[in-house]
Amino acid sequence: MNYRQLGATGPRVWALGLDCMGMSGPADRSESIAAIHAALDAGITLLDTGDFYGSGHNEALIGEALKGTKRDSVVISVKFSGRRLGRL
């Protein structure tokens, strides 16, 4: 597997990550959790989310998916303070 160092002193993660944005809103919760588990089983070590993905829904979903797993082997990238701009 191909790993990457995040920054000069950051964690080492697999080059591929899982973007969890599509797991917000009308997505099926059990299917989303199954997708996270499948990604972890495949070696994915980076989960990407944002506090504006479903108003915190992703963070709760990821937390639920990681219960009973080796949480310390997963890096969660959280974008924050995202703003949607109207017309400029």
C-alpha cells in the first residue's frame, strides 16, 4: 500500500481516503456504516468529513461506525467553518 505523511510531523495515512459527505442527508445509515467498515477492512486509514455535512450528521455517523474498532488507527479529517456564499 502507498502511504503519505500529512505535513512535516503529522500522521501517516494510506494514500486513499474515504470522503463521507455522501453519507449525509437521505443516505441509509446502516449502508453508510457498512461502507465505512468496508473501507477500514480494505486498509483505508483516513476518513474525511466536515461539520457542515448534514449539520454534524457525519461526525455522529463516523463515531457510531468506529465504536468497537481500533479508533487510534484511523485519522479523521474534519473541515470546519465552511460557509456557502451567495452571489458575489
